Amino acid sequence: MRFGSAAAIVFCLASFSAAAFTTSQADRGLLAYERSCSKCHQSDLQGSQESEAPALVGDTFAAHWAGEPIGELVDKVATKMPADNPASLPKTTYLDIVAYLLQANKVAPSSEELDGKPESLMRTIPGRMPAAR
Ligand code: HEC
């Protein structure tokens, strides 16, 4: 059983170098998101008209981020968010939150945490590609 799932993970990693984060990292990210982000983007990540914070899941997220390197999203969040106190969180917390955002957008987790190394940040955010611009 354990051997089978480990083999499946190895197979996935070998087949494409997609986003890498673990479920426990995404769980930490969820807690940090609730503390620092949910008042504008909401606990369900649907955003809010009142704060003009966009949805961070679904079509809006895919249209903005699918096909982009993870580093773009990390930069955006780490330099501009929370909008009322930008760049106020530790770098590792931003990475955890991005792991949570990827998980919320149904990106498959892996056995590796998302770290700040260039080779990790160069990986592409999977998902539907935006319609032709
Ligand atoms: C005070 C309200 C507020 C808080 C708190 C806040 N945001 Fe935002 N966020 C915004 C607004 C407004 C925008 C749209 C303007 C922009 O993109 O800079 C935005 C945009 C974003 C975007 C870009 C979305 C897109 O697809 O264009 C991301 C990603 C994001 N926020 C993540 C976060 C994260 C993660 C946190 C917590 C660390 C956070 N935000 C906290 C208001 C907020």
C-alpha cells in the first residue's frame, strides 16, 4: 500500500515538473491565510466587492495565473499583500500561503515543500490556460 503510493508520487514527479508543495505546508498556509488574508479575500477565497479583493480560486485565478511561474505569484503576494500591510509576513509564510492557494485551485500536492529556490519558483502553475488575448 505505502509502496504503491510512493511509486505513484515518483511517477508523477517524473512525468512533469509541475508545482511542488505538500499538504502539511498548505495546512500551515490556510492558518496564515485566515489570519492575514481572509478579511478581504474571504474564507471561501471568493473575494469581496467591498474590499475590491478578487477571487483567488476558479476562473479568475486560472485566467491570471495558469501558465505563469510560481515565482510570479509568490512575488505578487510577498510584495503587495496583505494590501493594507504589504510585505509584513515572513518569506516562509508567503510560501505556505501560496501552497494553500495552489491546493485550493486543485493543483496536486507532492512530497516536496515549495521553497524559495529558483528552480522551484520557475515551475509553472498548471490549470486551464486563459482564453486567447
Ligand atoms: C486589505 C484587503 C486585502 C488583504 C488583507 C489582502 N488582499 Fe490580496 N488583494 C486585495 C486587492 C484590493 C487586490 C487587487 C489589487 C491588486 O492586485 O493588487 C488583491 C489582489 C491579490 C492577488 C492577485 C489576484 C489576481 O488574480 O489578480 C493575490 C494573489 C492576493 N491578493 C493574495 C493575497 C494574500 C495571500 C493575502 C494575505 C497575505 C492578501 N491578498 C491580503 C486586497 C487584500
